[in-house]
Amino acid sequence: MKKVNVVRENEIAREIRGNERWGNDLYVTSPYENGLMVTHREREDFRDEWKIEIEYEINNKIWKEIKSYGASLENVEETLFIHIDALKRKLTSTEMKFLNSYRNRFLLIQDEQTYIYDNEDQKQYKIPDTRDFKEFKENLKDLGLI
């Protein structure tokens, strides 16, 4: 079970680097048809490499950042994010699928503490730090949610 990280700012700034041979080192995706709204974008080119500074409006949104690293960007790391305001409303089924929710209802959220978010009741249940899906499922049983 992947943790979803909570973000409190209304905008995020990211720097994307890339080259002709390997492509970008960062991709930002979201379940929304038009993606996240870009508020600022600046590109610098250096021969076969580039750097893009970009700012996104993230208020009440969810997204995933896919970072590539290594000599040929062969290693990939995915991180899920949710804006704090999105937790105050019921997430859509498309958003829940995008976040890889359990039973299209429960999310493992990482804020100052780790907790389970129940999208049906819009409640949060604090739990000890969970390392794997088995512990996550046991926590759901202990809380009487499944």
C-alpha cells in the first residue's frame, strides 16, 4: 500500500531537467482531463539538454510525481500527493482509483502522522507507521472498518 503525502501549499514549484537522449527526469500526472493548471513555466536550453521551471496550482487536487534518476534515468520512483483541502470533501471514484485506494474507499495518508482516510465517512484514523499492505489491512480490522 503506497502512502499518499499531504501538501498544504496552494502551489508547488518543480524543476524538470532533460536531454535529447533520455528525456525528462520528472513527470507530473493527475486524473483530471486537463491535468494540473500551470501558473508559471520557464524553459532554458543548453545544446541537447534543457531545464524547465514550472509551477502548478494544486488547491483541492491530487497528483503523482514520477522521478527518474541514474546514469540513463533507468530508476523510477513514484510519489502520490493530495492537497489538504481534498481531504475535506468526498473524493471521486476516478481520484480514488488514481490513488490506488483499498476497496475504492480507504487510503493510507502520510501527514505529520500516518493515518487511514475513509472516503465514505470522510474520517481519519490515526495508526502506527505501516510498512506493508498486511499491516494496513490489520489496522483496518482493528478499527472495525472491514
